[in-house]
Amino acid sequence: MHTSRRTLLAATAGAAAAVAVGGSPAQAKDPEAAKDDDRKLRSLISRMTLEEKVGQLFVMRVYGHSATAPDQADIDANLKEIGVRTAAELIAKYHVGGIIYFAWAHNTREPHQIADLSNGIQRASLGRPRGLPVLISTDQEHGIVARVGKPATLFPGAMALGAGGSRTDARTAGRIGGAELRAMGIRQDYAPVADVNVNPANPVIGVRSFGADPQAVAGMVAAQVKGYQSSGVAATSKHFPGHGDTETDSHYGFPVIEHTEAQWAELDAPPFKAAIAAGIDSIMTAHIMVPALDPSGDPATLSRPILTGILRERLGYDGVVVTDSLGMEGVRTKYGDDRVPVLALKAGVDQLLNPPKLDVAWNAVLQAVRGGELTEARLDESILRVLRLKSKLGLLKDPYVTRRGVDRTVGIPSHLKAADRIAERTTTLLVNSSRLLPLSRRTHPKVLVVGADPASPSGTTGPPTTVLAAALTELGFTATALSTGTAPSAATIAQAVAAAQDADAVLVGTYNVTAASAQRTLVNQLLATGHPVVALAIRNPYDVAQLQDVKAYLAAYSWTDVELRAAVRVIAGRVGPAGKLPVPVQRADDPAQVLYPVGHGLTY
């Protein structure tokens, strides 16, 4: 970085430095020390203006790779959506307590740039009167949801880790992933997902969940919480009270969970209880309706019976509660954008995440306090929780990072090797008729790789077919990639069938196959050629139920490089398959019957 570390530290002079409390993130405080810290934080809060207090409650997106000099297109996007030009102007106008990074907002181009952006944000905030450090967050679940991509280390996602079944691996992934985020100035991660995926048709959770068994999920969630937080990053279990049993995506609709209270306690609650027992720093709400927990028809994000009655009082949680994005349809269906943030605070929320129109949300909270609907004391409760977390993370003492720290931490060989080894333990072999696998270079030297190439998450270097073919080539096969997509046309299928005539085996990547999917036609016509066909589910493992004639079927749980390359090593026999299904796979023709139960997984 162009600015020296000494200069960066000097920028902390003033209000924030004067109230710096706490020690290292892992350091436990005795009760008297905690009370003393709270007194200092309350004193700081008492000197804040009402506008500053309201700002501390918001976590906002902002476009650009730089806090002060983003590209013109990002300036234009900021002006259109937020009414400011830059992150620095966002902080000056709204006093926001948090900023969330997105790849699509051009915040996460590469590790050095991310660290520079983080430092620029902190300088902009700490340079103001009574300035406080900003809590920078992102969604780095790994697997299919990763905002920071290569060269950072990308680990298998939750369901893959669930297939591996190792809490040690889950904790290691959290520890390393957290250390890399911290090195780039990101101190709150919206992970791990604590939802129990008991509905195969779930369109929004699926492989983001550790599995379908509540106790197994609880163990993995607790392990990841401890991993992230041991690295000084606040973990966030989501989405309370549980988003695992729905066929509606809350980004685009308003899901209703019909679990009884007893079913909720048995199926949905255990992972959140485990997270709380593990010392979770923050919990994210779900934009779902659970009539058994609150018959009002309000989403959980706006439900006082759920957030205060259950989460705070029954489960005893006193950490930070953050909403899911307030731009999602699930929270906007019943109320307008001006009412949502006020009702969320009344329900018991502390952080208001990413409202669609910040001026509307910010002013609504301001007016609710001035009009008496919200008290300033209510705001102070949430601000104290947020400041406690900032103090615990060490932000009040030193919020800055360095490029040297990035180089020593992010994407280093030992981290990449750990990710590879963990991924190898997650690949699950579901079918292996006639012992087709492992493929041998002697009997199947030429492999055609076809299949779906969905939009790439940050953990990829190219389309799945390309990554798979390259990995096979590295192992001595002659592999050719042919993308056929998630909905191949008749002409594309014919092209793949013709190409298969010159191959000794075909590897096809499947992606969310349904009864009406053209992917079924592709696979069936490839099978009709008589050439060996190996299928690899690159997202949901449920695909196998639609393609039961395939002689060899594996599940990778994601199409990121680390998982695809591990699957190829299994296919080629370099390592044996070790994963076990963390969810059941029902028969396609009779969903009441289980085709492959939890724990199924072949070896060789």
C-alpha cells in the first residue's frame, strides 16, 4: 500500500482511539472488565448525534474498487441507487456502521485491491469527528456462494463438507477462510448457513446447507463458527428461524414454513442452538413466515415473537442480529420500504442490511425516533451490541490491514493444499455399476467432457466442462470439452453424440436435472452410443434420481475448481471416494420412497 502503516495507525487518533477497549479477538474478559468496557462504549454512544446513531445500524452496499476513486460506471451506479458518488461520501452522509462487499459491485477484484478498499473505508470513517471503524462484511460461504475469488483459497461448500462428515475439516475451512478475509479487512462473514435442507425442491438453500440431519448440521455449524471466530472474523449463522423447508426463494417471493412448533424445535432449532453455544457473534434473520411461531403473517425479520420472544428470550442470545438483505422480495411483500427497517428494529434486529433505498430507510428510522415510535434507548441497545462486536474484533484498536499481511495469508500454498485435501474427502460416489470407475488411461485414454456450464461463482477459473477436461488432461488423459448447457437443444445433443463416437468414455456434468430437463435426453442419447458414461452432479445430488440408467454417478456439490478437480482425482483413481450423502435422495417416480439414504456412498 502507498500509505505507510504508521500513517494508517495515526488516522485512528480521536474518538475511536480514545474508547478502544478489549484485547485480541480470542481473549476472554472477566465480568468486571466487560462491565468497564460497556461503560466506555455507553459513554461513546451518549456523545453521538441521533443521525450518527441511526447510521451505525445500517450495513450498506456501495459500488467501486476504491473508497474515494471508483470507476465512472460505479460512480454513476452509486449516484443512481444511493445518491452519493463513493464509499467515502456514503460514510460522510449516512454515518453507516457497516459496508457489505459484493463481486458484482466491483468491491472484490483481487486481494490487494480489497485490502486497499478496506483501508480507504476505515480512513474515511475515522477521519470524521467521532468517527468509528466500519464493520466490513461479505457472503463468503464457499462452494456456490463466494464473493472473494481466486487467488484467495476457496473451500468446498456446506453440503460438500457435510458429505465429508469431518467437523475438523469444517473448522479448518472456517479458520483458514476467516484468516484470509481478515487479512483483506473483512471482519464479518455471513456464514455458516444453519438451515437444515429437508426439502429437495428448495431453490435457495440446497447445497448451501450442511445436510438434512439436524444434529449433524448442528455439529458442522458449531465447528465452522469456532473456525471463523478463532481467526478474528465474526461468523453469522443464517437464516433464523430456518429456511430449509421451502419451495420459494425469498429473494423473489414470500416463503411460508408450515412446520409446527414441535417440528421447528426438532428440525430447525438445533443448528442455531449449537451456534449460540459455540459463541456465535451474529445471527441473520430469514424473510419467511412461520405461522406456528408467529400467526401474524409477518416475516421472521419483522417478528418480535420470533426475534425477541424465541431468539433473545427463549434461546438466550444477546449477540448481534442482522437482517437478510432488505432488498429481497420476502421482506417487502407486506410492508413498504419505509416501514420495514422500523419494524425490524421493533422486532429486535440490530443491523439493517442493504436496504434498496438507503435514504428512505435511514430517514424512516430517524423519523420514527423523533416521532416517538422508536426510542433513542432502543437504538442504544443495538448500537451497544454492534460496538461490543467491533471491540471484540479489535477494530477499535486497529482496523487497518497491509499488503504484506495479504501476501503472507491469502492463497498461500499451505491453504490451497488444505482445501484440496478437504475436497477429496467430500466427493461422493453414488453409483458404480460394473465397476466402471475408476477410469484408466489404458482402457479409456480419450474422454469427452460435456454438460452444464452454469454461471461461474468466484471460485472458478472457467466453465465446468473446461475445468474438468483440464484436470483430466493433467492426469494423462486426452480430454476434450464441449459445453452443452443446462438446456441443450436437439442440435447440441446431436453434436455431443457425434463427438462421443471418437471418445473412449464420456464425462457429463449435470445441473439440477428435472423430469422435463433436456439434460435427461442428452444423457440418454449418450448412453445409447454404447460408450461408457460417467455423470457428475455439479450442484444438487438429487440429479441421480432422474438418470438411473447411468452406470457411474458422483456428486461434487458445486462447480468450483476445488471440488471439480477433486472429483476428477476420484474418477481417475488417484484418491478413493470418501463422501457420504448428507441428504436423502428420493425416487423420481415415487418421492415417498428413498432411493439413496443419508450416509450412502460407495468406495473402491
